[in-house]
Amino acid sequence: MRPSNRTLSIFGAYGLTFVLAGALQAVSAPAVVVFAGATVALAAGAVAVGEATERLSTRLSPAATGIVQSVLGNLPELFLAIFALQAGLVGVVLAALVGSVLGNALFVLGVALLAGGLRHGTLRFAGAANRLLAVQLLLGVAALVVPFLATQPGEPDAGHGVELSVIVAIVLLAVFAFSVPVAIRSAQPGPGTKPDVSNEHHVPAPIATTLALLGLSAGSAAFVADWFVGALRPAMATLGMSEAFAGLIVVALAGNAVENLAGVTAAWRGRADLALSLILNSALQVTLFLAPVLVILSLFLAPTPLTLILDPLLLGSLTVSALLVFAIVLDGEANALEGAALLGLYVVLAAAVWWGPAIAA
């Protein structure tokens, strides 16, 4: 079956932005211009993956859709992190990983609940399935507290942050592998879940075409990520932005552009189960999969290995955010006020890391 005009238009627009970003890179345009072009291309890619995800959701359950989309949706962030590690921007990568979790747990979830709540009132979703995701997120964050405490001066693992981080990474990957089938089996539709009102998505989309579109849009993000990271250091130096803010806010939001759009769109349409699955799975995969994988890869790719020893501000922010997410999903419903509160906390955290040493060009 031929893709719809809407799908062709979205992917055509993404193709144009991709070509434009590549052209700016090829002609060695100023770093800020290349950075802006790559950011636009990442955003257009988010629209493309979001469209493909909508097609996929006509075939799969919300839980399965969330897992598949999160894996592909996190590819841009994986590429961004790998290129940044090779460039020696280990601090930016660590901040970006934390920022990715905070961006999903506070910013994306906040916008989704605010938009969906304003349009539909109270959003209701499957309590058991989403509580399971929230508990896993809380446990993943708890696992990051141990390396911080154990490597403080005078503690038994002081000076062994790399070795302990590798052990924690392996454990988190094992938990992630075990969690995927459990999450799919436990998912049930929520009582408040509403069908997509778009006529286009009432007919199940061909699965082969949909997966091809997902793979194309997510895979091409590798090139955009390379251009983005190449311009990151000089662009941030020009703008006078701190390393923490660049990683925690800019890189994290750019790498999670897919979830930003797809999760908010699902909530706006009243599909609360799909929205929660997309957003929480993305945050969970960063904690249980992406961060551990990057810790192991950094042993071979980075001048300095990446560890899971977090700054107290970042660790405290992660802990508070995980607790808030659990509290919100506990009763199986949410509203616009809760979304606004999450956004408010995100702004406070962004302001807290704005001042700091700027990235050297």
C-alpha cells in the first residue's frame, strides 16, 4: 500500500532539512549556522519518526509501541553521545544522559499532561503497566546512588569509579533485558484511553512500510548527530553556554526530539496509555540501556572513560524526578496541573545549571 499524502509530505520535508544540514556542513558554514541547521534536521526527523510511530500504533499495543519507538527514538541520542565521547566531551555526555531522563520525566511528560489535560480534562491510563515502568525508573535511579556514595573520599570504592560503573552497567543491562517481556505482558488498555480520531489511522498501516520508514528516519540521524556534535563545541563557546547546560538541556532535548513530539501528540489525542508508554519507556531506556552501553563503549572510544558517578545536583534532581513520576502514575490518572508543576520544576533545574564554566572552543 502506498504511504498517505501526509506521510509523504512529512518525510519529504525531513529529506529537505537533511539535505540542507548536509550542505551547510559540506561548505564549512559558521559553526553556529551548522549547529542550527542540524538542530532543525533533528526536529524534522522527530516529526518523521512520530508519524511512523502513529502508523505502528495501529498494529501494536501501547506497551509494544513504546518499546519499539523508544529504541529507534533513542538512536539519535546514542549517535550524539558516541560522537561526543570521541570528541572528549565526557562531561557533556554525562549531563546529556541525566538531561534525557529529566527531559522526559519533567519536560515531555509535563507538556503532554498539560496539553492532554487542557483538552480532555483528567487523563486516565493503565495503572499497573505504568506503575511498573515508574518503579523500574525509580530502581534504576537508585542504582546510580550507590556508585556516588561508595566512591566518596574515605569510602571503600574511592578511586575505583570506573570499575564500579562497569559492574553497575552490566547489572542494569541485565535488568533491562528481563524487563522488556514482562512490561509487554503486563500492559492492559487504560479505562480512559481514547482512540485516535484521525481517519487516516483507523486503517492498520502496512507493517513492512512502517518499519522501513522508522528505520530510515532513525538511521539517518547518525549523520545529523555527527554534524551536530562537530559544531557543538565552537557554537557553545560562541554563545557562552556552560557545559552542564549544553548537555543537560540543549543536547538532551535535541536527542529526545522524537519523544517530545510523539508523546505530546498522543496525549493531545487522548491516548494516555500510548503517551505514558512512549515517555516513560524513553526515560527508562536511558537509565537501564543507553547509559550502561555508553559506559562500556567509552572504555574503547573516549580519551577518558565515562562513569556513573554523578554530580550531587544531578543525582538529587534525578531522584526527585523519579519520585514525582511514581507519585503521578500511582493512581492511574493525571491532569494539566500536574503537568504544569513538572514543567515548573524543569525550568528551575535549567536555571540552576545555566551559570558555569563555558565550553572552550
